[in-house]
Amino acid sequence: MGKCKSMMMILLVRHHSDGRASTSLQKFYPRLLELLNQLKDKDGVIPLLTTKQQDEMKARTIQVKPSDDRRRAAVLVLLCSVHDEPSILLTKRAAHLTNHAAEMAFVGGHYDDESDRSLMDTALREAHEELLPNPQLFSPSFRACVQILGECTPLPSLRGIPVTPVIAMLERPDLTLPLKDYFPGDPSEVDTVLAVSIRDLIQKETTHQLPDNPFRLVDAPVYPTPHGDVWGLTAYILRPLLRRIFRPTFAPEESSSTSV
């Protein structure tokens, strides 16, 4: 059985070995690129908040983050195609972790001065470490299959650490096998790797009331999934991306009167 499965994976790799092989996401690429270019500021960064919201968040972050804390972090917002359905890759974090145990999250982590030249490098390195992509199913490599689309303005974590979302697209392959075949995940960090339909995220968005918090936020977005709710910073990153970019690109018929 193991030999048969290995042979099937080799055949799949050969099928996708042509650098121009792509997923159904490619048909959305022109519209996606157009929207991203419209939103980028003069520095080529995609703002997640309005200027007023950014100023308010910065002012509150100063009250939370110690002045000697120079850490920064990045997460990878990876678009992928699952049986031709535009989706976003997420993880459910391992239950034994000290921080954010069993929470739904993007792959990502802190910038490493020794290995990272940019926050894009951080996001890609962390993705590889957490997802453990199967080299037999990504030709010529996982990194070669990922196209970076842009960086967003950072949002602060609860500790005030700026977290930069990096938007990317998995150009190939279309994910038709069980997701664990592509991304076994590092059990020391990840319980489950999952892909959530963009359409489902848009349709199921809800909110919940927040207790007192350093950022004085009253309510927060929540996105239910079969593996648990997406909330916290991950949901705060998702909401403007879904409303301003992913909904008009992948599901324009899902109209909404809500603002970012």
C-alpha cells in the first residue's frame, strides 16, 4: 500500500512539474492583482486599517508594549485551491503550547535576525517549519509554488508586537488529496492543518463582545470552522482582507453593507 501511495505522489508531481501548471486561482489573478495595486500605498504596502484606525492603534500599542521590546513578527495568508474552491490555509495550534494553545491561526512567527532578510522571509520560513510541506507533491519545491502578492500594514498582538500579514498564493497544485498528504504539520506546533473556503468565511462571519482590553475594542470578528472558531488577531487580519479584497475577487455576489 505504501509503495502504491508513493507511486501516486510521483505521478502527481510529474503532472505538475511544468512551471506553468496552475490551479483555478489563476483565473482570478488579474482581478486580485488589480485590487491589490489599487489598495497599496506609496510604499507598496496594503493597509488593513484606515489612517485614523492606524493612528489609534499605534497610540494604544505604546501603552501595551515595553519600550525595549524590538521584536516583530509575520504571518502567511496563503490562498490555495481545494477541489477548485478558493480557500485560505490555517492551522489549529497544538494543545500543549504555552501561548495560544489550540487556537486557529495563520502560520507565522517572530523575525529571526540570523536567518531572515525580510518579514516575507519570516513568513515563508515559518510556513515551511510549521506545515512541513511534502516535497514529493510540490515541484520543484514548496517555495517555488508560492507567489508572494504583497505585505500588509502590521497589526499589534496583545503584547504589542507588530505582526505583518504577507499575502501569497499557492500557484500549484490544486489540493485534491487529503490535506495531510500535502502538509503533515509539525506536531510540536500544529495539531491540524486546514483549508477554509473563502466563501464560507464570508458567509459565516459573526462578532462577539470583548471584555476590557488594552486596545479598548468593544467587539471582535469571529469565523466558525469545523475545527473551531477563528478569533483574536487572526480574525482581525481576516476581516479587512475578506471585505476589501477576497470578497470582490472570489465572491462578488456575496454583497454586504458592512464596512472594514
